[in-house]
Amino acid sequence: MLASGALLCSGFVAVAVPAANAAPARAAAPLAYIANSESDNVSVVDTATDTVTATVPVGDGPSGVVVTSDGDRAYVTNRGSGSVSVIDTATNTVTATVPVGDGPFGVAVTPAGGSVYVTNFLSESVSVIDTATNTVTATVPVGALPNNATAAPGGDRVYVSSGAAVTVIDTATNAVTATVPVSRPNGLAVSPDGSRLYVSSQNAGVVTVIDTATNAVTGTVPVGNTPFGAAVSPDGSRVYVTNIGGNSTSVIDTATGTAVATVGVGSTPIGVAVTPGGGELYVANSQSGTASVIDTATNTVTATVPVGSGPYAVAFTPAAATSADIDVDVTARPSLGILVPYLTYTLTARNLGPNAVTTATITATLPPGTTATNLSPGCTTTAGTVTCAYGAIATGAGASKTFRIPLHLLSLGSVKVTGTRTASSPADPNPANDTASASCTVLSILLAGCA
């Protein structure tokens, strides 16, 4: 059953926008963390297969969950325990339990991941947790019955829904800077550019739109019966709202401010979140013990995932970090021992991973006055350079291209060639090994040595 007073308290969590610094490489598809309020655990779902891969015991009545922007930790509010469980996502084990106020429900994390904000439903306050120490560093008084929270993309504000208003907290000072009257607010979602806040108004059957620059209500959008959770697509074009009374999810077109679709889901849908790539929507169906997976392109349910009892909230790990570190190597040799009419240079791209290389380009800089001949397929030359294009390179493998520099009467001294990675896909996270050189010493047109 839905917990007593639950129609005032949302398990929806808006996932923070990932920070600009790159997250470590992780599974190809994001993982969904679903808080199950009646079985006192969290289900971990592989979104590539829509199957539960782990179940993590937490405190009493988990009702909110958020994942840090680096994907390393999930924070889960336990409304019956007055605490927050910290899950290490690498091992799916609880590594800390943080005491907070009475009846913690909603939870939000700042984009940089330094602070977690927890709404204490029965304490009329918000606890601020320092994620470096997992200790409460501030307690912010807010309105009666605070139930949900979300952070602005810039990290400067946190929005909290309470009994009859949305409270705005300045994260620099942890002081309340504004209070916006809203009819029974619940789920919160901020547009990616931070300009608008979408609030599900439970009793009014609408989504209230707030201009975040002025903290003024600019409109309402009719949705289903008893709207609860809210989530916004990564591109800001859609807002998704769960309707408890209609066992459905409303899809709002933000450009027109109208509901353009209604998707039937399980019984008593509460939490809702969009995958980082925006292709799927997960809805926690509290009384069905399932999560509905909605294809956002077609607005149809493509899978129903059995999870724990009383699922309340959903949050995702960040999108997969795709990168491939290319190590550039340049070697040189005389063509026929030490009696040579030309030098042969080899440009090698080695893929150190973690992902496969799809394309890469290495450009070699030649000494002044030299030309290149006998180029490998995929290589071209202009005055002073040779550019070689590489196709797919598996992790741990390498690919090589060669060319020759003919010697002539003026080719005395050092002949140095420098190769540099000038492009590759996916991104190369390590520029330190993107350049290499090789030199040959020419003593005469028929005598040279390479090192």
C-alpha cells in the first residue's frame, strides 16, 4: 500500500546535470537505481537489458534516490530511519549512513557533487550533507511538509516543494531567498538551461511553470489526475509527469505548453526519471512493484521491470564515458642497411583503450626541403607534411602507415620526422602521448643511420 501521508510526499528525484569534468569510464548503458519503500532496498537495473543486476539493503522506507555526477555514489533517503544511505556504485554496498531530520523524503545533489540536500518531511527542514565527509553541515528551515528537492543546473540554487509553496535555497549561503506559492507542489524539474522550473501541483491536476529569474508563476499545464513526479528531457523539449489517479504519465511539449500524450503505466506511478541520453523514461509504479520503461520517441511502454516492493524513486548513473587513448609512435630505418637512397618512416597508432577507436588521424611534420613518396593507402602529402587516416583499431591493438623520404646530395645531417595525433574518435583523454619523433643522421647520400 501507499504509505500514510504519501500523497504529500514525492519519491521523484531529478538527476543533476553531469559536471564538466569527465566521469570515469563505466558500463556502456547507464544503471537505474530504484528505491523500494516497502522492501527497504534499492534495485539496480541494467538499462541495456532492463533487468535487475543487484539489490542493495538500505534503511527503513527508502523514498528518494540521487546519483552523483561522477556516478560513484548513490544517496538514498530512509524516511522511517531518519537517515541517508550512501551506496558505492562500484560495489553496490552501503559505505555510510548519515543521520538527518525526521522523515527524509526527497533528495538532490549539486551538479559538482559536493553537497546533497535532503528534505525532512516531518522536521520542516532541509539537511545539507557534505559528500566529502558524509556529514550534515547545515540545516535549513523551510515550509511545512517539505517533500521534494532539485538543484539548478548551475548549482547556485536548490528548489524545495512543501505543503503550499516552492522554497528557493541559495547554495552558497544555505539561506532561503524566495518562496513561491504553488497549489500542493510535489515533483520538481528544472529546464537544462535553468530558466524554468516545472512543478507538479497534486491537487490542481496541473504542472505549474515558474520563471526562475523572477520566481514568478508564468503558466499552468493541465495533466492527469493527481500528478506526482516530474522529469525533464536532456534537451528540454519534454516534461514528463506521473499521474497517480490515472495510472499514467503525461508528456508535455515545452514549446507549446501543452500535454501531447498520455502513456498508461502501472499502478500508482510515483518516481520518474529520463535516461542521460534521453531515449527512455523509467516510471516507478509503487503498488505494482515494477518500473515501466517508456520509449520517448514513440511514447510507448517497451518493457516492465519487476523490482522491489513499493518502488518510489528512480535515478540514473551518468552516460557511458567513451574514450580511447591513442599512443603515437614514430620509427625510422634506412631502406637497405647503411647504403641507402631513401629513409622509411613508420607512423603507428596504438589504442590503449578503454574503448575501441573508430577513426584516427596522424600528421607527420617533415624537415624543410624534403618530400614524401611511397605512401601507404590512406596517407596523403602536402609541402612539409604527411597525413595518414586510420580506420577502426581495437583496444590493445595498433595500426601502422609508412612513407619514404628520398635522399639527395643536400640531405646531410639530421632528418627528423614528428608525428602528432590530430584527430580521433572517440575522444582521446590523454594528450601526453599524442606526439613522437624519430631521427636519422645522413652522412652522405649512401650512408645514414637511424635511432
